[in-house]
Amino acid sequence: MNQGTNGDSNPIIVAVSVPPHKEFVERVGGNRVKVICLLPPGADCCEYDPTAGKLTEISKADMYLALGTDLNFETVSLPKISEMNKNMQIINTSNNATLIKGDPHAWVSPKQAMVMIENIYKAFAKKDPNHEEYYRRNKDSYLKDIGKLDNNITSVLSNSTIRSFMVYPDNWGYFARDYGLNMLAINEDNKDPSPADIQDLVNEAKAKSITTVFVTPEFNPNSAREMASELGATVAEIDPLAPNYMENMNNASQTIAGSMK
């Protein structure tokens, strides 16, 4: 088993669940860590079922920095991974975050991301105290960047006269809540809407002057296209799982704000 605390030549092997979390860990851990991500590119984070090979790979980590947001595949997989490696530390990085019951996508709000980053720093400082100052400097630098991102998003959205946006699926709830927006989700409980549901949503969307339906790349966009057709709206992608967190959140906020003019 890797012993990341015993020398600069041996990085701590850290497992995470989703690509944005990988950036959080890499920015705080720097060259002291090697990060393995459980969710592969293009997979649906709500329905993903890890292969035995992937679980074996992840089980070799020294630490699992879990989202701790009831993400289904994480909740199901962690007991299996822990059984394969009883020495692996499992840390809940959402401790003290303000969570939404039933919504695992806390990272789409930079305000919640900052809580996760602070917890990641604490985990590294405890495991590798000889390099606490290094982790703290990295954490402070990254939190400064995330703070600027948070301010930029607030500024961009402040110019929006419309305060509602429509998505499929419903994975931008934290973003909506933390920036004072109203998210209309085409799906509910991961189920596609019935014709009656679509008509109700169309009526509500028209009342709220919604002209764009946002979709996540990993999902079949047919329901979103049907909704857009009913509304006379456009379809646009915003990806909560994109690996470049800072750039992606800036782009997503600009796109959402642009749809609410």
C-alpha cells in the first residue's frame, strides 16, 4: 500500500467520484497526490454502475474523498471498496455543506464547492502533517479563485431580468438555490414527463418567459427537444460533470444568464 506520508517521492493515492471533485483534490494536493476518478467520461453519475475492474483500481487508494451527497453509485460502491481495502480512509467532504435532500450535485454551486475544498485540505493536513503548510497555501490560492468565480457568477446573474431556467435532467438545483434562481426540471425522480406533465411545464415556462431548454450531454435529449419544440425554444448544453471546473462554471453561468435576458 502506498505510504504518502513517508516521503516526497510517494504521493498519496486519492480516489474521488466525479471529475469536478478531481480538480478540487488536485488543486489542494498538488504534487503530493495522485488522483483516481471513479466515474468515467460520458457516464451518467446518477445511474453509473462501476465495473469490477474499476472498483479494484479504486480500492488501491490510500484515501477516498467522497462527495457525501448521497450520490447513488458512491453510496453503493463505497462499502464494496472499503471491504477490498480496510486501510483506506473514507472522508466525507460535504461535512458542513448545505445539502439538498435527494440532490447529489452540490459541486455545481461554488459556494458549496468552497466547503468541500476546506474539508479536502483538512483531510490532507491530518494525513500528511509534515506538508500542512503546502496544502494550506494551495487551498488558500484555490479558494481565492473560487471566490472570484462566485462573485463573477453573482455579477453576471444580477443583470438577468428573468430568474427562471429549464433543465433536463434536474442537476442544477444547488446553482439555482444559491444564486436566487428558479429551476424548472423536465424530469422528476429520474422519470421522463408524461404528455400532461409536458403541457403543464410548457405553460409554466411560457409564463416565466423561458426561451432555452438546457440539457446535460450524458442524457438522451428527446424530452428536452420535445419541450423546446412546444415552447419554440432553443436547446443548449451545460455539463455539471466537465473536468475543468473553473472554466466550465464560468461558461455555464454565462450561458444560463444569457438565456434569461
